[in-house]
Amino acid sequence: MVTQHGIKYAVLLITTHFGDLVAKVCECLLRKGPLTLQAIVRFTELTSSQVKNSLLVLIQHNCVQAFILEQPGSHGDGAKLNSQYIALFNNIIHRWRFPKFLTIVSQKLDKQCVELIEALLLHGRLTLKQMSDRAKSAQNEGDDVILDAVREAFIKLLNAHFVERCPAAEPVLTKPTEEETSARKRVPKSAKILEGKETLEQRVLEAATPSEALRFLLVTRTEPAADGGKDENNSSSMTVGKKRKLDALESETEGEATDEQVVLWRANFEEFIRRLRHKAFIENVRACLDDGAVIVISAMLEATRTAEKKVKTENSEVESIVLKRYGRDAYRMFRLLSSTARLLETDKIADTAFVEKKDTTKILYKLWKDDYLHMEKLQLTGARQSQFLLWKVNKNTLWEHVLDEMFHAALNLSLRVAHELEQEKELLNLPQDKRVNRLRKVRLLLESSQMKLDDAIMLFHDF
């Protein structure tokens, strides 16, 4: 779900990390959707070279995916293949979570693993040789020792699914079949509005992602074979408890670069978000139950990891926002409306929620004006004409609205942190005074608030 303030927040992140030109290309893709190179040049009014360089940066850092769209030709001509680029909003937002990802690795694995994942987060995509070269420049040990240490740490990361092979550079997205087209026509209009772009992004990512068997597979050509020679097809499987057979993958890896100098790897954001989701769920269980329940739930989550699905069941978070912003009466009315899919009349809400009728209308109007409720007017004709107001919670619309508010708050916090950091840098050039320490404390407080706000955003957007 990409909201307007979500786009602004994503663009700010890209601007901070890569500069204005790259951010301009990224914003164009976020607002316009998938575009060809020529279209991006036209919309951004940048040169072709500037756009190409910006796209290379965004692709390198997993913020944009290129793909080829197969389109029917005209006048009996064959299908046309059209290269396009799509911005990956989720991956852009994940950049703010890199410290959280590093913390997860540091709690599970050793320092060498943390350094490798930090390099991948910093550079986006690296080969195993590039990781080894980075390690060599930072250490004084022999090449073979460093290579073995890096490879051992890398295998640990693969076993934990913290890294994965990069997706295909330009997967071909074929035109939908007649059955798929018919199925799309039967989708309600509201669903198309909410899921249209996301569905295309999912199709692109699915086409680009390697199969599970290949995604976490490291194939090397330098391991000694049983006869003392070189084993040209030695396979190191990265799935705990399973042993991959290389011959079963020959058809899939044929023509695929398997050399450690060529195959590109990246951090697996999906795994990190899964672990953060588990952590949030476990902490919620811990607060409600005991440590025994936490152990059972943790084991269940680990055993069912492959069957997990995103669910939107964060009613309590929205109710908490309503309570803090509008008061306890509004909270009771909102809980009543969110617990049913039916439209409820104003007097019914007042009686059930034990709120004065004159106050009920005022509160409901306030919630409706701020996009927390949906309202319909019912006009009855007869001897006496009368009008009734009916209310309900439209969860799809509400979730988008609340998420947009959160992105707005994250955007404002980020701008404020940047402002405080600039002030702090300016004062550091002057003689030491108390203002520097005060500014540093303010910045740390704001950054802590950013982290907490991001936890809330993940509940609505990622979990």
C-alpha cells in the first residue's frame, strides 16, 4: 500500500542516501508506475545519461527492478518486447531498518557475519569475491585464511536465509492469458484500486526471484574432490537439514553464472521482516501470558515459516490512536463499529456505547471528517420525511489513512532529525558549550521516536 506521504518519505530516504538526481528518477517511478527509459527521460526532463546512471544506482541497491513486458504487435506483427522499470517501495522503506537488521544478525551470529551483512546493506549487491576483497583490505592475514573465514561466515548467513541470490536482471513478463484477463474483470472495482499496482509489482518480483532450490544455493569450483583433484561442480547447500543434489538443478542452473567472482548476492529483506514480525508477536504473547507460552509460540512460528501470510488484524493499534486523539467515548463507539460489518444508526450507537445522543453525533462527525468512519444518509419518504445517518468502519480505507498519517509523522521526524544534525555540526566548530549536548540529546530522542514509529508502521504495512 503506497500512500502520498509514504512516497514523500521514500523520496526523502533516497535523497539522503543517493542525492537529488537519483531521488527525482525514483519519485517519477513511484508516482507514475512502471515506465520505459524514454518515458522517465520525458517526465523528469533529465538527460538519458543521468537517468541511466540513476537507474543503475537504484537497481544496485534493490530499489528498482527492471523487467521486459511482452506486448502484442500491430497489423499481424509479432509480440514486442519492451524494457520497463518499477520502483520497489517496500525495499526503499526497508533502508531505514538497516540498524534493526544488523541487530538481528549480531544476536544470532558472529562478528564476521555482521561485517558481511553490513557490507551488503551498504553496497546493495556484491559477489563473494568482492566480500573477500573487502575483508582483505581490512585485515593482515593471508588470502586463503581470509577467503575461508569469509566463506564460512557467508554459509552461516545463507543457512539463516539472511542473504539470497539477486533476482534476474530483466525477467520477461508475458501478457496475461484469456483466463487471467477474465478473472481480473470479475475483481470488484474497489479491489482494483487498492491492489492494481501491487499486483503488477508482485508479478514482476515473482518472475525475477530464483526458485527456492537456487535462491540459497552456493556453487563453488575450488573444493578438493575425493581423488585429490579439483571438483568443478561442488555444491554447498544452504538449507539446514537438507542436502541438495546438483544433478537435480542442472537444468535450472545451466548457463547460470556459478563462479564466486560473478554471482551477485544481497540481503534477504523478507527474512528480516519475518523475524521482526515474530519478535513483535512473541512480545505481545509475553505481555499477555507467560514464558511457557512464548516458548511454544516461538517453536510454532519457526515450524510454520513457509506457510506464513500477511494478515491485517491490527484493530487494537487503531483503537489506541482513537482513544488518545478523540477520548474514551469515541473509543467505545469506534470499537463498536469496527466489530461489525453492518451500518449502524446514530441512536443505536449512542444507546450501545452509553454516550449522550447530542455528543454522539458530534463525535461521529469528527471521526468521519478525519476519515476514520464511513457515513451514509438514508432518506425515508412518507407522511413525514425523515433522514437517518448510518455509520461504519471501512477497514481498507481506514488502514490506508492511518498508514499515511504514520508516514507523514515519519517524514516530519526525519526532517527534524536532519535539521538538528545540521545545527549540531555547525556548533561543533565553535567552542564547546551546553547547547551541543542539548542538541545531541534532542537528536537521540528524535531518532528513538523514529524507531518506535517505524515499529508501528511495520504493523500496518509489513506484518
